[in-house]
Amino acid sequence: MGRYALRRLLQMIPVFIGSTFLIFFMVYALGDPVAALFGDKAPDPATAARIRKDLFLDEPLWRQYAHYMGQIFGGHFGTAFNGQPVTELMASAFPITLRLTLVAVAFEMALGITLGVLSGLRRGRGLDTSVLLLTLVVVSVPTFVSGTVLQYLFGVSWGLARPSVSPGAPLNELLLPGVVLGLVSLAYTTRLTRTSIVENARADYVRTAVAKGLPRRRIVTRHLLRNSLIPVVTFIGTDIGALMGGAIVTERIFNIHGVGYQLYQGILRQNSPTVVGFVTILVIVFLLANLLVDLLYAVLDPRIRYA
């Protein structure tokens, strides 16, 4: 297992370099950060040249990227155009979005897997049909629509939650935004769990367990569910990074100053160091989540062994 984890970590290096280079290229090569810094006003040529030199923008693109990677390994992700280090923005934004993502993932796992198991065990019955119809509706409704509706109902009409999250973003205020963020993922988790349960229920090992006279609860929890969770774990693991990076709409609705908010402000103001720095961290989150998922395979299915 340790050798496999080390090999996967080494495989992540070219993926990380390639992903960050593409991000860096799209942000810096397809736009002019200095022109964006001055807005509609044309900068003085001497001033623009000095700023480009200070930001290392007067060098070829590959040297800019090499300089940026050197800064990353030194723990410095650059400086935003307002003079604030990007690491300070990360220190304030990432804990908030991490709490929001944990709420969404917990909601997605607890309710999604439960509904998927119940639906799969009752295939073709009323509960199965209702769950499939409900998840189809959830997938069809955009996040900004469901978020606005739930914000109005729970926050304004019924007063059960705050319609806007306070700057500190305590965990109790992130429950409703977490539900909104995890709704679509909940629907996919439910459908994926249901499909996996239905397929594995016809497997030979399940029929053998039934023939041995094992209790139904043990068959479902120890045999059927454990093997059916492998594709679900894969989806949830990759979904963690997607939820963190895709929280822009949810954070805008509930006024949460997290990663989505900072990315939105960085894109809106063409603040290149902020955008590149935050997306770089999200790439690392994606890679580590995929590694964790691969290591969990052997825990869920004893037949899987890593040399």
C-alpha cells in the first residue's frame, strides 16, 4: 500500500505541472493584467513597464511560470493587485468553504446513500419510482433557482435560518447553504447508489450469502452495500474538489466570503494572481481526493490489493 501511494504521488507531479501551466497560460497569455489593473484608463507607458517588471510580466511566459512555481514551493502565491498577499486571502476563504463543503458532503452521503439503498432494495415499487422522479427534478433545477427559493422559504418566510451568512460563517449558519450546494450531488449519489445496489443484488456472492441463511441486515450491510459503495466513493471523492470550486453561485446567494467569492471577485476584476493561486490549491485538492479514493478501494473491497 505504501509503495502504491508513493507511486501515485509521483504520478501526480506531471499532472500538477500540466494543470497549473494550462491555468497560468489561460490567465496570463490571453489577457493583460496590467491593463486590467488600470481599468478604462490607459496607463502611462513608463508606469506600465515598471509594474510589468515588478510582477515579472516582462519575461517570456515559460519564465513567468517557472518563477511562479518557485514562489509556490516557497509558500508564496503572489500578491493581489490591492497589495494583499494571496495567502492571506486563502487563509480567510478556504476554512469557510471547507466547512461549507463538509456540510454539503455530509448531507450528500447521509441522505443520498440512504435513499439509494432503500430505492435499490425496492426496485420497481412506489418508493423507487418516487425517488427517481424526485432526483430527476433536483438535477433539472439550477442551483441559483433552488438556492433562491430555499433562501426565501427558510430565511425570509419561515425564519428558520439566516438568509445571509455573517462574516465569521459559523457552522450553524452554513447548514442551509450546504444543503443548497449539495442538492445536485445528492441526486447523483442517490441514483448511483441505487444502480449499484440493483446490479450487485444479482451477484453470486449475494445469492451465496442468502443460501447460507445469513440475516438480511447482515447481507445488505456487510456484503451488498460494501461492494456497491465503490463507484459512490469515487464520485464523492472527485465531487469534493468540484463542490469547493463550484460554490461560486451558492456563496453569492448567501453572501459567503469563501473560495467562490474570491474567485468571482478575481475574475470580475481580472486579478490574475488571485485566480491562479486559488485554482492551484483546488488542483491540489482534486489530486489528493483522487488519491484518497484509490486508497479506500482496498478498504471497501478486500479483493483489491495494491502491489
